[in-house]
Amino acid sequence: MEHPFPSRTRIRVGPALSVLAAILVAALTPRPAASQAAAHADVEAARAAAARPGGNGARFEVSFAASAHGGPLTGRAFLFLSKDPEPEPRLQTGLHMRSGTPMFGVAVEAANPGDAVVFDASAHGFPYTSIDDLPAGEYYAQALFNVYTEFRRVDGHTVWMHDDRWEGQKLTVSPGNLYSPVQRVYLDPAQPQTVRLVADRVIPPVEIPPDTEWVKRFRFQSKILSDWWGRPIYLGATVLLPKGYAEHPSVKYPVNYIQGHFSLGNPDGFNPIEPAEGETRGRAGYEFYRWWTSDEAPRFLAVTFQHPTPYYDDSYAVNSENNGPYGDAILQELIPEVEKRFRVIGEPWSRVLTGGSTGGWESLALQIFHPDFFGGTWSLCPDPVDFRAYGLVNIYEDENAYWRSFNGIKADRGESRETDGQLRYTIRQGNSYEWMLGPNSRSGQQWHIWEATYSPVGSDGYPQRLWDWKTGAIDRRVAEAWRKYDLTDYLKTNWSWIGPKLVGKLHVYTGDMDTYFLNNAVVLMEEFLESTTAPYYAGVIRYGDRQPHCWGPRGREVYELFDAHIRLHAPEGADLASWHY
């Protein structure tokens, strides 16, 4: 959810002001009579430059080679301009854009090899809105084409989306996308200049890690989702086995279904290779490995899901008008496939859930929407669980997402903060970044996947916007359509029948200075849950003092909580002994 910003802002005279200055200077400076015609010509040239699309500054022409992509291409072209040549500029950006590397996006429709896609002052960028806003200086330039695929959906709509290639909707590394070599350029936005870049390289397929003694992977085509999207859609899982799995062939085990962003890594960061002395990367995973393979650890299977969609790296595990029936596919295809391939108990009391952020919301939603299927959830820093606190926006009552009026003063709403309260960036800036990556909710980022998951489908086949991306004005009709995914509202509306099925099953953890203000929605959910009496929810909600995203129990701590919960809540006669060897 994090986005780039320049570390500092330079105040400069833009091209429009430079043109105006040129006109005034040409018109007012005394000149010899012989040079009056030349002065008039200077003024007219300045006016013509101001009238040209793209202004008077730098212009990039980006194309792709036939050797990289032989036919017409529909998608989105990107231009990266970095001050640092390594790693490649495209790799200095990503879902969190920590580097602040300037990036610009332009739509591409049925372009042929060699066709020029123009990046000029009209191309939308981030963190600089326009190329003309860039400070003059040396840059390392690189181009990339994000290739779209046509989907003819079962609902009758045809949409163009990026078809995930098992990379988790990471456009800068997605197999089949095209990119150019890095080119060093000197830019002065006030001076006319054309730079040409040719994408002649293709990102190779993802290398799936091989199975090991401890970790197994599988992938299969989902019939439910492929039928809906009109193209093959795949689901998968990565499974971490307990110690002694092979030596105890008759034992069946409980399962922790871990929710979260797409990853082919080992569940819980399981790392059997000890990091070098002083190296922190992988250290927590190595300590978890030592505990998991010791005699102290309770014996579970740990399972992560892979369910990327054409909109995001993760489906949010629910049925959606725009995303399709991912909830059905997970419950009817993916989990049954896990439980067919591996020895699991397969009873509700033996299926527990956990996850953080996106996975925090999913683990709560799966438990709440399917109370008879799962035995409990431990959800960390969940995405908004109450849309009265959708970040800092009340979607049902606020008029605008980008600002609030306080005593007549318009104050920008923040999207991300530090634990001392300092803002990193605003909701307006975050939405501008996502629009640059892809209109029609195709950025592969956070605000857009929420719309793709919760919104009704529009007449064009893409999600209806909750708010106008330019102005922030909220569409109340769309907001009301979101209620069925508002977890607190769902609990309130259905507590009479769902409450008895959830007693003791809901455990939520969040920092009280969550980076994305997600703790506010948890507070609203807690207010309702603590008010329940028929029955009382009897769960756990905990806040970490001045803790950011994503605070809560992990690793050894959370598995010990699972074990204690199962021992307490398993039905009479359940086998609690065989898997405690």
C-alpha cells in the first residue's frame, strides 16, 4: 500500500511560465528596427510551443520490437526515470514504490511493433504528475509494456486485463511483459528533446521452487473460475509438513490455512538454512524452522494459498461481481484439493485461519461467512472490517474521500503514517498513483482491488468507482452496495443465527498506530462484539501500544494458541492424541 514520494521538492518555473516570460521579454525589450521582425518571430515561436500537446519540454517515444512481441499489443506502457542505474529502474519500483523513482503511464491499444507510444507533458506520472515537473539533470531511462489479455466473461462483459503468470500481478517482473535496455539521458524539461526507447526484451517465466522434504507445492486449473472468466485461471497451494509426517503414515493433522498476498515462499518464512553471522534476513524463519522441527512444536500442516486474479495478487477469498466466484472456488476446489492430497483431519474444529493485512481481512471473512467450516481465526491488522472507518473515510456519510471540513478548513485525509503520527502520503496521492498504473481499477494495487472486490460491475464491465479518482466525491449508491462486505455490518445484521456459531472463534490483533489507520475499524467492530449478549462473542481483540502495521502473534506463539484452542473446543471424542507425538 505504500507509494513513492520525492525526498524533497524543488520549486521551479515550469514551461508555461517560461513561455510567458519569453513572450513578455520579446515584446517589451527595446530592439533596433532591423531586429523587430526577428523579435516578432521569437514571440510567435514561443506561442506555438505553448500550444503544442506536451508543452515545450522532454518527449519520449517508446516502442516494442517484433522480435519481442510479433503482433498487436493492448495494455499499458510505462516509463521509468531514475537517478540510480542499479538495479534497473523498473526494479526500483513495485507495489510499495519505496524509492520514489519517477514513473509515467500511457494506455496502449492494438499497437504494432515499431509504433511510437508518446510520453510528453500530458502523460500522467507519479510522484511527479508530469515529465515537465522533473528537475533538470541526468536520468537513467527504461520503458516497459504491461501486456493485457482479452477476457470474455460469463456475465457477457469483455474486458482487457493483465493475465497473471504466477508472479502475483507484479507488472515489472511479470513473464511476457516487454522492457527496454537502460539508457542514460540528460533532461531539461524547459528544452525540447526527444528520446527513443525500444522494448526488445521479454521477461522469462517464473521459476517455481522445487519440493523439499518439508515443503510441497501444487497448482491446478480451476473449472469454476475458468468458466467464469472465459480463460484458464489457476489456483495453488504451498504446504509445510510437520515433523514426523512420513514416519507416521496413519496420523491425520489439523491445518493452519494462512491467508495473505501471493507468494511461492515457504509458509511462515520457514528457512532451514542458517543465515551468516550478523545477517538478519531469514533469521526469524530459521528460528521458526528450529522450533517447528523440534519435539516441542504441536504437529500441524501450514498452508498458504495462491489465488491471483486479473485484478490483484489475491482474490480476497469471496465471490465478487467483478472478480468472479473465488469464494466458491476456494471452498469447493482448493481446500478439498489440499485435503485430498495430504493427510488432514478435515473437520471444522481442526481448520484454523490466520493472516495479516489483506490476509487479516480474508481470515476474518472466511470465518464469518463460513462459520461452520472453520474452527477459529487469528487475524492480524485486517483491512477495513467496518466501512464507517474505511481508512479515514466513512463511506456511508462522508461526501468526499480526499478531504474533510473542520471549522470551514479543508484538511487532506492521510492514507499512511508513521507511529508518531507523521503522514507519509494522502489518499488523494495514493489514488493518483494507482490511476497512473492502470485506469478501470487495473493498477493491481490496494484501492483498486477493494473496488474490484466490493463494487457492482459497471456498464463497461469494469468496477464502478466508489469515488471519483480526481475529485474524491463519493458515490453513495456504490457505497450502499458495499454493505454486504462490511464485516461489522454483517455481524450486526446476522448475529441472531451466526453468533452461536462464532463463540470463541474470533481473535483480532492490531497496532493502535496502524500504518494505514486500520485500527479504527477494529475499534468499531469491537464495540459491537463487546455489546453481544445472546450469545456473547467470547473472543479476543488486542491492541499493540504504538505498534504499526502489522502487529500480532506469529510463528511459535500463534501455533501454541491454535493448539490450546483446539484442545479446548474440539468435540467430545475427537482424536487429540495421535498428532501430539
